[in-house]
Amino acid sequence: MQEVKLDIPVTADSAVLWREDSLYLLDQRRLPATELFIHCRNVQETADAIRAMVVRGAPAIGLTAAYGVVVAARARFAEDAANWRKAIEADLDVLAASRPTAVNLFWAIEHMRKRIADSGDGDPVPGLLSEAIALHERDRTDNRRMGDFGAGLIHGPTSVITHCNTGGLATGGWGTALGVIRSAHAAGKLDMVYADETRPWLQGARLTAWELARDHIPVKLMADSAAAARMAGGGVGWVIVGSDRIAANGDVANKIGTYSLAVAARYHGVKFMVAAPTSTIDMHTADGASIPIEERASSEVLECLGQRITAEGVGAWNPVFDVTPASLVDAIVTERGVIEKPDREKIAAHMAGVA
């Protein structure tokens, strides 16, 4: 993967860029200290960037995959214009194998696969690029709607807790849970945002705090294990999180630590909100037990900034996500509205008519 510095101001909306006929991803592993981009020159580099956490967050991963299809189509059509559709299937498989849990990845690939099937006999790149850009713009618009719906549930002023990063860096712009927080702040409903640091990749510390500080939204960072004590201290009205996959019954897979937050919130009488686009709701997955949970290298837990922090011989369990049962969720917010106390019937009704 080639690292480059682009002559543009870096913002929370810079996570995924199509610029000068190329795909660039803001290297989120380097934030906030260094603002560099990865130039994805082929489909393997695009998949490697997703796997290596250059880009993360379910919506942003999906958008990256959509642009990755454009990159693949350009190469396959140049190699063999008559048989590019057959050849590109291997590239779609490479993209699909990059992360197993984020359903937006598979949603975007299937969306682009349908666009491939509808392509004519000429160069497919302009049409596929137009589709990827449309998905990107739609995500930004949907996030704004989601933010307004979620903010409408908040009776402020109050403080909120959030986990991981769910802002512009994790989406096409504005954000899901962080989009709700942005909208609530604009409406004068927030006193303080408490951001979990989010071990082991520290997305809350490195990314969420970076986004909120740039937007002049009051934020305090805390260790993940401090959240229950913060709730017990009072003044917290909501926990607001995103999701990487929502099952048909309303169970929610999200960054590891989310389930703990939901349990603590229920005990302390704090409301629990999940903000995610309808593309994150997987009607083909019956419940949380059916969601594949990605496990990553033990070194992510055993090391910090490349320095081992445990004794030799110590192992680690490193699931990236956990599952929060629907019974602990007060509201799921999408671009279509609010699902209060979600269950299978309410999810099905909400998704009726969604392609």
C-alpha cells in the first residue's frame, strides 16, 4: 500500500476519497498525529486496507468496497473487454473476505454486482463510478436524517456516552451515533460527551475525541471500564452507539464493549440508542447468535504502540465485536425513522419496501 500526502485539508469527511480517478483512504491508524492517505491502486490493496484497519466503520467499509469494485472493473476491462464480468467475480470475493462482521461490506458488493449485471457492452467504469458516488452521497444524506431522528429522542440538556468511532471517519460523512450527537449538540441538548477510549485500537481516544474537538463539541475521554461509574454519578441520559450488523430480531453486533455498556445502562436507568443505516440491518441473519464475530491477532491486546506490555507466554482473546440483545436496546435509529424497543416484528415492518 502506498502512503501519500494530499494537498487538501483533512476533515472527518475525508475517510474515503475518489480523487483524480483514484481511490484514497485516510490512514486512520495514524490519526491524530499524522494525516496521510493510502493510495489503493488495485483491488488487493483495497482489501488489504480494509483488513488492516486503514479504514473502519461499517458504512465506510461498504463505500470503500464500492469504489474497490470500480478499481477492479477498470483493470479487468483493460485486460479482457469481452470477459471482464466473469473475471471480476474473483475480485468481489477478495473484497468480501476482508472483514466478516460488517454487513455493509456485503451489501455494497451485492449492490455493485447488480450494477455490473446491468452494464452494457462498453466501458463499465463510468457507470460503476457513478453508482459508487451515489452511494457515498446517499450515506451522507441518510446520516443527517438519522442524526435528526436520534436527536429528537433526547430531552436535554444532558450528557451522553459513546463508544468507538461512529462519525464522519466511519461513514460517508456526519456519522451515525456521532451524527446523532452532532445534531443534538446543534439543538442545544448536550452538556457533555463522554467517549470511551475503546481498547485495543483506541478509536474513541484517537478518532472520536479528534472529531468532536474539531467541531467544538465538549468531550471528555474515559477508560472503557469507567463507564458504569460515570452512569452511577448521574447526569447521563443516553448511551449512543453505532452498529456493524443488526440481526432480524434487533440484536446488535458492535465494537467489543458495547454489550457491557448496555448492561450497565439498563441497571442505572440510562437509555440505550443504536444509530445505523438500514443497510446495516441484515434480514437474512435471524439473531445475534448467527452473526459471525471477527477475532483479530492477540498482539493487538498484548502490545501497545508496538511494545509488548505482558509477560512472555501470556495469550489473549481478542474478539472485535460483541452482541447486545435487542431486549437491552431502547431505540434503533435509521434514516427511515425510529424503532423503539425493537423486536422481530418491528424490524420487519421498518424494513418493508427497503431494497
